[in-house]
Amino acid sequence: FFLPGLARRRQKWSVDPRNNAWSKDESKFGQKMLEKMGWSKGKGLGAQEQGNTEHIKVQVKNNMLGLGATINYEDNWIAHQDDFNQLLAELNDCHGQGET
């Protein structure tokens, strides 16, 4: 049977699935500029060469959350409702609504 939205998607694998070929290309403009300023391959950026020397690891984001968001099932809105009710009770006590 067929479910819309769950159709198979074809994935095309390239010759370079990890996409590292660009880092081995020494004719790139950015690399030439960095080398002119004293950087060499294998060193990190920064005054003490403390920057990362490895590529950033890529992770698949397969959810509808924003970047950096985590799933949090705490019911904070209940606590806020309790605080609001307490504030209203204190205001009623302070300013007193006449007895009905």
C-alpha cells in the first residue's frame, strides 16, 4: 500500500561521501590567503595556534525542533499557572474585594 509523504527517496552517493576532497585541494583561495599570513597545514588558527585542526563533524537533524533545541517534557506551564494564581490571591487579600 502507499502512504503519501513516506515515499522512498533516492539517495545519490558521490565519489567523496564524506566530502573531504575540498580540504585536500591546495589551490583554494582561502588556503592561499592563510598561508600568506603564516598559517600552514595542520596548525590551528589563533595567536597560540590553539584552534581546531579537524573538520567539524556533521550530524543528521531529523526532527522539527530548532537548532540546538532539546526535547524537554517538563510541564513548566503548570508551575507558572500556580505562581499566577498565588499572585492573584495575594492581590485579593491586599486590596480586598468586599465580601459577597
